[in-house]
Amino acid sequence: QVQLVESGGGLVKPGGSLRLLCEAAGFTLNDHYMSWIRQTPGKGLEWVSYISTSSSYTDYAHSVKGRFTISRDNANNSLYLQMNSLRAEDTAVYYCARNIWSGYSYYFDYWGQGTLVSVSS
Amino acid sequence: DIQMTQSPSSLSSSVGDRVTITCRASQSISTYLNWYQQRLGKAPKLLIYSASSLQSGVPSRFSGSGSGTDFTLTISSLQPEDFATYYCQQSYSIPLTFGGGTKVEIK
């Protein structure tokens, strides 16, 4: 069955960096766009970034553009989120999600369990 | 950016009740609208995509409708496992955006 497992979260000081990993199993990663989505108690769910199957296309939320970089390694069934210049407002649970894009549909059909990122001095 | 507004933000209902949650987009999004359920401490789960298509494995008591700017999620007969928070999400344009959520609580 489809499984997505995130790791790499933790406590980091403002201005620091973290690299999140999402390991995929049960499906062919290179058949799917993938996204990172985060959730905070105050701001709810926020889409962070997506990446196309061959990494040709990426896009980011305004709040993270220029600081975060999404990447993938299809051969190793892995998705990454490099987070630099972290701010307190980046504190959240970060989910990776499989994207389905067909015709007039685009949605997240499977989500990982999430990894908590805390940015605090 | 497209803003998604859900109402109500919370509601209390009893098992067996019919529940309706609405979601309004700040501009027309055709039927690029999805619904997710999130139980406490769990990741969101896809219920409905493209406004009205039921995701595989989701009970038929869940249904979605709408197009343009106004959308509805209906639970025809609320079950104990349906007490959760529900989110709408537009996929019409980047950045993809979510509504603020509707928490369904036990009356």
C-alpha cells in the first residue's frame, strides 16, 4: 500500500537550516508530482511547494520562496525539502503528499504522518 | 491568491444528523475544489475531489457539490467516526490554498 514517511524535523534556531526527507513506498514515485504542505495551529494548512515528476517544474508559496528548495531522487524513492533562513513562523508540522493531476482534477490523495519543525531561540 | 472561506468554523451535531459545510472561493475556480477530513492527531485524508467525485474507499454518506465560487460538503447521516475537522482546498491556481477548516463536534 502507499506509504509516505517524513523525517528530519526538529528544533532549530532562527536563521538555521533543516532538510526534510519523505520516503515513498508502495507506488512508483516518478509517476507523480509531489508536494510539501505544512500545518500550524494558528494558520491551518498551507501548501508550501510542489515538484514535477522529472524535477523540471517547481513552485513555492510566497512565504518560503527564496528560502526553501524542493527536490527529489526518484531512483531512491525520496522527496526533500531544504529549508534555509528559518523563521519562527516556519514552525509547523510538515507533510509530504502525493499529487494526482488528471484532466480537470488536481489533488493530494496520500499524505505522510508529518514531521514537526520548531524554530526558536 | 485565491482565498477560501469555510462556514461555519465549528458545529455541534448528533449521530445520525445531516451536516452541511460550505466553502466559498474569492474568485471562480470551476470545479477545482477538494475536501479533506482530519481526525485529531492524524494527517488529512482526501474525501472528495473535483467538487463532487468521491475518493475510492470513502463512504457514500459523504457528498460534494458546487462550481464557480460556492461549494458544499454534505454528510448525510453523521457517524461517530466523522467527528473531525474538514478542509476545502482549491487547485485552480498556484498558490494552492486551503479553507480555515470546520470542526464537527459531538452535541
